[in-house]
Amino acid sequence: MTLTIQRHQDGKTGTATFDIASLRVTTLLGAFYEIKAKLDPTLTFDAGCRSGVCGRCAVRVNGRETLACSHTLQGDEHIEPLQYHPILRDLKVDTSQAHAKIVSEDSRRDEALIPSVSTPEEESRYRLQTDCILCDCCYSACPVLAVTPDFLGPFALTRVWRYVVDPRFEEQDASRLETVQKNGIWDCTLCGECTTVCPQHIDPKSDILHLRTASLQAGHTDPTFAQQSFGVPDFGGGFGF
Ligand code: SF4
Ligand code: SF4
Ligand code: FES
């Protein structure tokens, strides 16, 4: 059993393959720690809780995003850092730029003004979204970010929906919806990759669809639809009889 790991160190990139058959590990994160301890102390990766809670150990395994601490080794595997994040070293990436896309949303909260209690029914509307651990798996899996780096991305849009659906923040819904019109909900292709890779079983694609419906109800328009409608050539009218 081997792990081929993409390496980025001191301006050089490449891969290193490690035979891990004798390491007696079951998880990918366990293999990283053993490689670092016994085979290559320079291997760099990020991790914290080792139990799927902190969201720091996300990597790509054979082209699919996953948490290294939750991933059971299944044979020869190819490991890469998350996409669309600056690589700091090997598998460790800088998530600050991606996470900054939700800072403006969180800064809107004024806890002093928010009733602290939701009814169970209200809470059930946003419970799932609240479980986001900011692992960035969905962000790395999103094909739109390959061509539109300014796209807000799935977890930031899920966060917006979490507040829009919470009646305690109702007064801010209009301004929240305004923030997702540009580089937001209309840029999503609804491919569902974000939903497929989320370790918390959150469904950003559905949340984006909900945001689209709420936006239309609030008077916004789908710019793609508007372009198609207004892009029809004008042949001057009349039927030429
Ligand atoms: S559904 Fe939308 S946000 Fe999710 S991965 Fe696809 S394009 Fe990105
Ligand atoms: S929505 Fe899921 S995949 Fe995306 S950052 Fe949150 S927990 Fe990770
Ligand atoms: S180490 Fe915390 S989620 Fe994997």
C-alpha cells in the first residue's frame, strides 16, 4: 500500500511516494503522522482534533475532497492539497482568503439585539447549516472557482441561507440577499459537487437554490435569464406580407 503525496517546499513542487504497508495505521491522518515520525519529518500537513470536528485536515484523495482523519485507507492513494487556496507547504493551505468571504456576513450579527431563543421548529430550519466546520471541502470541489476566483463559494452561501432562514434575523434579509447577487448564487452551476463532498452532510446546492427563490421573491432577477431575454435580436417587427 502506498501514498503518493504532492509536495510543495521551498519553491519546488513534486511528489513523494511512501510505502505505508508496515505502518499499522487505518486512517489517512494516522499515516501522515507515522510518515512524519518514521519516514520523513519534513512532511507538512494540518490537523487538530483527529475526530472530524475542527475541519483542519481536509485534503484531496484521488481527486476527491475528504477529511484525512475520517478517511480509511483503501489501497494506493494519491494525496493533494485543497484546490483554490494558496499552498503554504505540502498539504497545508492558507484558508484565510476563502474564509474571509463569510466574515462580512458574521460581522452583521449583533448578539445584543437577537432574541436568544428559537422554537424547535425554527431551529430545525438552520440546524444542519450550523454544523459547518469550515473544512473547505466544498470550496475545493467547486468547479466555478476554477474560472471565477471571486465566486463566494458554497460554504459562504450556505452561511447566508442559514441567517436568511432564521426569523430572528428577518430585518436583515434584504441586505443579505443583496450581497449574494454579484459573484454569488447566479454563478453557481448547480453541479452538486459541494453537496457530495461535505463531511457534515450539508447541502449547499439546495441552500443556493433556496437563496435564488428568496431573491426572486424579493424582486431580484437571474442575470443569465435577463441576458437571454434581452439578447434576442430585433428583426424590426412585422411579418413582411
Ligand atoms: S453546486 Fe454550485 S456551489 Fe456547489 S460545487 Fe456546484 S457550482 Fe459550486
Ligand atoms: S459546508 Fe460542509 S464541506 Fe463546506 S465547509 Fe462546511 S462542513 Fe466543509
Ligand atoms: S483533524 Fe479535525 S477534522 Fe480532521
